[in-house]
Amino acid sequence: MSGSYSRRSFIGGALVAGGAAGVAGGKPLREESPIANDVVPFHGEHQSGITKPPLVPQQQGIFAAYDVTAENRAELTDLFRTLTERARFLTSGGPANPAAHSSGSGLLGTTLVPDGLTVTVGIGASLFDHRFGLAGRRPTELVPMKAFAHDELDPAQCHGDVLLQLCANHDDALVNALIDIHARTRGLMRQRWRIDGFRSPQRPSGTPRDLLGFHDDVANHFLTDVKGRIDKFLWVHPPSPEPAWTTGGTYQVIRTVRFDLDEWDRVPVTRQEKIIGRHKTTGIPLGGGTNENSPVVYDRNGEVMPFNCHVRLANPQTVESRFSAPNPYVRADVPPVHIWRRSYQYMRAPDVNGRMDAGHAFCCFQRKLSTYIDMQQRLENEMLVPFITPTGGGYFFALPGVTDKHDYYAYKLLT
């Protein structure tokens, strides 16, 4: 990580503009989970761990990026076959059978329980270099992540050939899965960077809060409240300029964003609400409403919701309320922003100067990577800039789902 962290620009819509709709009454997450026996189905047109589980994501998550060390196309295929076999087993559960030359972690005893585990696999632009003959099959918009105006990116904490997103109800299931996958892919890929995250319970209700104290991932309901909107804005499908193999996949953005919590704590709550654009306690938009999912209404002069508050720049036009005021920070023709957010919070050891290293492991999915990039460029002007510093992450393409026991990750890409 960079030795000096200034207060920097935020990532698109991370804090309060996205997420699965809250559950009324603030019931415990496990009571609201629709997962029978905590098993999330592995097979399907799309990977799990994106929109499934559907109500609220699991409370623990790991994002781990890897450099592929496979020497040829055949070994790369072996890597994806192995990832598929292990993900299929680990998410379903069964007798623990350690890899060869390994005693196994033993964390879950002799029988591995699924614990709501999902394994989501993405690939980075670097996988399409000269090594495996895939250059002509790269997703159209997939590029390495470049620094925005206020980023302080550590190259060692960015990019990667492969991204694994592991989510589960408890840490032991995540750690066991990571150890299992590492043992069985040794020699084929090497970890580049990793961020461990958590999601808080709903307190007192609605979506969980981030480390700034505001409701996080609020606006995913914009994609779920109208039938067909998720298919339109999230998944790649024909007609499309993308290669045919990408159908059923989606672009994934990961951004590690450090919060200056000491400075934020000194800001009066009324000022914090102006910076974000929502009431801190309830999540209700400053423009009015009855709950956090109420339509966002922007006042023309920016007195109620400042023109450069987070919500207003993250999505200048909402579905329910068209932006009409002349915002000096936004082009007049900006369309509504639809991205699917699935973020986690993180807290790590202090840096060498003893400053707290805590913040946001921002994650979002969208059919077009440009949707996110355009949004983040607007957020370079937001009021939140002095309190945040993006330090790592990358752009990836989340592969299409594994449809049955004969299929495997990246099959259509590699054949």
C-alpha cells in the first residue's frame, strides 16, 4: 500500500446509492435467507454470488486476485476445470477429502458444510495477452483499471489474471474454501492480492450500514422493482458487440477504498448528510420519502441535496425522478445509472504511522464497464473526496455460469 494516504475520491455509488432492498422490521439475516439448508445452487445460466442470494449477501466475503502461472492452454484449462470441481463441491458440502500431499484444513471437521458459500470467478484483461492465444477473444470493454484523479493505487494491490469472490455466512467456511482451492491449484496460479470483508446486520432495519454509518447498497431495488431490468442492465446477451462466449456474464469492478474515519468523526451529522444526500439514521433521501427506497427527488437549486453530494453525482437521473436542474458537475444527457452493487467493509492492521486502515471493499456488476467508469469520473467532484482514498482493485469479467456437471468455468472461451 502507498505510504501516504491523502483524502480521496470515491467509487461509483458505493456508499448509499446501491444494494439489495432492505427487509422490513430488521429481522436477523439468517431468518430472512431463502437458502434451503444454506446451500446456494451452483449450476445456472449465471454464477451465484452476484444476484444470488437474492435478499442480502452473506455476511463474510473475500476478494482474492491471482496471477496465472500455468504454462500453456492445456494447463489453463486444467485450472478452470479444477476451480469448477472444487467450487461445485465446496458450495454443496460433503465428506472432507484433502488434496494429495495435504492433510486438509480440518476447520469444518470431517464433513464440509456449505454455510451459504458462493464462489464467483472473474478474469482480468491480462489473461488475454500472448500466453494462451486468447487475445482475439477478450471482452470488448475489458481493460486494466487506470487511476482516477484522486486515487493512490498501489500496483501490488491491483489487477490480476483471475479474481475469486468467496462469500459465506461465517469465516471458517471462507478460510477452508480458500485453503482448499490453493492446495489444488498450486503451480497453476499464485495469489496477487486479497481483501477480506464483512457486512453488518441491519440496524435497526433496512440495508446494512458502512463504516461511515450510512445505509450501504440501497439502490439495487431500481433493478429489481421492474421486471426485466436486471437482464437489460446486468447480463451480457445478444445482440451485443461482445464475443459470443460472454453471454450470461457481466463486468465486475472491485475497488479498495480507505476511509479517513478520524476526520469523518469530526464532521457534524447534518453536514455528513449533505455530503451523502441521505438521512443518516433512516437512509431516507434528503429530498423526502418514507423509507430508504423512496424515489430520490432532486431540488432545482441544490439547497436540499447539494449538486455534488454523493447520491446526486452517482445517479444524476433516477428512474422515478428525472433530473432537470442545471448541475455544473454533470452533462445534461447523462442517463439513469444501473449497476448491481455487492460491497463489503474491511478493517486491517494500522499502517506504519499507526493510522487506521479501514474502509470499503466496493464491488459492482454491470453489462457495460463504461457505465461504472462514467459514474466514477463524475464522483471525482463529490463532497466526499476529502474523506476517502482508493488504493487498489481492478476490472474483471465475471464468467457465465456453469450450466451442468459437464460444463466448467470458461469452457466456451477455451474451446
